[in-house]
Amino acid sequence: MMLEKDVNKKVSILLIIGIVFLPIVFAWFTLKEGYSKRAQGISFIWMLVTLILAFNDSTKTPPQASSQPSNQSTAPTNSSSINYDLAKTLSNKKAQSYLEFAKDYNVIDVYDYSFAGRKRIRVSITAKDAHDYNAFIGTSIQAAREMMLEYRAHQIDIHLEHSKVLAMKGYQMAMVTYTPDGKGNSGKSLDGKYWEARAIKQDYPTLQLKASELWAKNKDKFKKTDGLIDEPRLDSFIADRLSIAKEDVRLLSPNYIVVKFY
């Protein structure tokens, strides 16, 4: 912005810069003797314009956050469409009847195998004080109830394992599936199976447990060039470690008894 000089006194470059960038301070200098009415008028008009602009900016109302929930989620989850009567299925009399046999358990693994629109969680547990069918089922049902309350999934699978070594090797002592909406794995149709459970009758034989654990721990050491396991050599290794005959090496072979909930 250019200010014309008065017939008596010229407006300096520094004063012009001051008026342009901070008119509320420097415009008043033009009231000193010698500055023209034109210079004074331009300076104060410019000061007034900047004050009006500043006032308008300060009185603008910032956008308020809506009190209504947004239709868009920044972090969509598979549990967004969960809708079931949890209390009703938790109170299943058959499932509750096993809770008196439940033992303390430890969670050794949690695996999320959800897909779009269906939240499914598999939890692997161990329970050192569970030794028979009722304890296996009761402990697994208790874990399923507690894990459902924690994860609020569409489906919870509980695998009661003997140990971490044998976890997910097909030797579960019990398996319980809890589906509160009764729509199975897919969630597409109601099949009414809220609880499903099966377990072995009693503890595994000690010798078979040890053989199976040795197999699980050492099988990779006995792989052949084609990737297959040299089972005869591995059997000999296990027999030697357990001080038994090679023909007496037996792995676990679970025989499950299914719980009839309905």
C-alpha cells in the first residue's frame, strides 16, 4: 500500500511498513504535525478495516462436535453388528450344570479368525487340576462364558490343551463352542446351537502323553530331504528316551464324548 506524501512532510518507508502491518500502533503517528489529511485518512481507514476483519474472525463460531453418533466408524470391527441375548444363552441349564466342576485355567493363546461381519475368537487354555470329563467340560464352559464377556464376539471356541507343546496338535482334552446368536460359523442362518461341547473321558495315559510331546518337540529334526518325517527313526528316538520298546511307542488318540445340550 502506498501513501502519498504531504506537501509539508513525507511519510517515511518505515512508517508506511508499520502502518500496513500494525496500523493500530503506527496510524497514530500520522497525527503528528506536518502529515497531510490524506495520509491520516488512509492510515486510519486501513486501521479500521483491519480491526473489523480481526473482530469478525474472533466472533466466528467454531464448528461444534455433533452429539449424534456418526454413521461412519474410523475403525470398523467385526463386532459392530453383534446383536444377541447374552443373558439367555449364558443361563442354559445344561451348560450351567457343569460349572460346579470347573477348575482354574490359564490362557495360553488367543487367535482371531474373524471375517467381515462375523467376529470369531479361539482361545486355548490349560487347567492342571482338571482330570476327568466333568472337569474338562466345566472348565471349558466357564472359560467360554468369561471370554465371551471379554471379547463380545459372535462365536467363542475354547480348546482345553494338556500343554503348550501339544496345543493345536489335535490332542485337545475338550473343545467348546459358544455361539450366542445361534447362527453357527457363517452367521447366515439360525440353527439354534448356542452351545456345543465334547471332551475325553479322563486324563490321557502318561506314557502316550510323553511320547506325543517328544514327537511334537523333535519331529522337525527327523525330516528327510523330501520334507517327510522319518517316522521309524523318530520312533526309535522316542523309545530310547522313554526306555521302552519301539513297538510300544503310541501317540495319543482322543475319543471324544459329545455333550447333548438340547
